[in-house]
Amino acid sequence: MSISPGSTAGNVVIHHFNASNNLVKRGESFTLSWNAEGAEKIELYRNGALFQTLGGLQTSVDRTEFYDSEKEVRYELVAYRQATQVRSRPVIVKFNAPVYNAGAISPMTNSDTTKLLVQSAMWARFIAICGIVLLSLFVLIALIVNVTRANDAFGTTLFAAIMVAVFLTPAIILISFANNTYRSVERSNGSDLLGSFKSLKLFFQVVGITLIILMLITIILFFTSK
């Protein structure tokens, strides 16, 4: 039995059911409120599924949506009195696209920004794959030298180990950046885009720390060689 707000069924009537804000950001709170006269029990439905059972005297509930792929959430209220039920009209809460800076549109809605992101991801993946291939060649050369030239084995192995230690982690981080960027463009998902920028930040941090360590080693070698 479904009756619009303002209509009665027996002694039950839903005068109104609404949201304090029908357009919210991810994680932003809003309030669902209603006036259900004569209700003994109230059920709140979210996207067609029972979400919460409430007392008949309750008139509001605070909500916060941490959605993933949903663009909107549909709420309905059902008021009960004995065998009688009244269902409200649905309240739809929609979600804003993530805001990255004041006055700017979402990067996922800007074709030029999206194109640049995809190109950056493409080059990042290319550089990472080339780096991994070169590291594999260094390791292969070290193995060959170990077998054929025992006298040069230590120096070659040490050089290959240093190259792997310096370049492997940044290469893996670049691949993560590229994968997250591709996913964010395909799904228009701000969470994946945030992950790609976190990977990019980590890449710069690792490269910066590695350069500092190499500079310190170079300075120590310079002064100890005199």
C-alpha cells in the first residue's frame, strides 16, 4: 500500500519527508526529517533496501554518505500503525563532483586536463617499463660475468645491486601512478585520481631521498680519497 505524503491510511499520515540538502559532497552530513502523525514504527529505506528501523516519535536522522560509484541515493520512509502502512514519496540526495580547488571544475570533466593526465600516465608507464627492462639486463650481465669472469664478478654484481636498489622502487611507483590515472579517467572516480597523485608524491619523495643519499656518498668519497 503506497500513499503520498499528506494522505491518510487509517490513523497514519506523513505530512512531509525531505532532506536538509539534496546536493552534497562525499562525506558531507545532511539531515532527513519528517512528520509522521500516528505512526507506531518508522522504516527508512535506502535505494529500495531497508536501512534503519526507527521509533514512531522520531522525526529526523543525520546521514553521511561515503559513496564509491553512486551518483545519488534514494531514500523512502514507511510509517506503520498496526496493519496499516504509509509510504512517502522518495527523497533523492545527489553528490557533487570532488572539488580540487576553489573555482575550478573537476579534472575529470575537463577534456584538456584529462588528455594531459592520460599522456602523463602513458609516459610514466613507458619510463617505468624501460627502467625495469634495463635493470633486468644489468642483472643478467652480472650473472654472466659471475660465470665467465670471476675476477670482475664483485664489481659488476655490486653495480647491478646498486642500480636495482636505486631505480626499481621509483619504477614500481610510476606504474602505480599510471594505473590509478587510467582508472580515474575511465571511471570518472576522484578516489582513483587521489591515489595517482599520492603515488606521484611518493615517487618524488623516493627520488629526492635517493639523490640526497647519493650526494652524501659522493661528498664522503671525495674527502676520503684525498
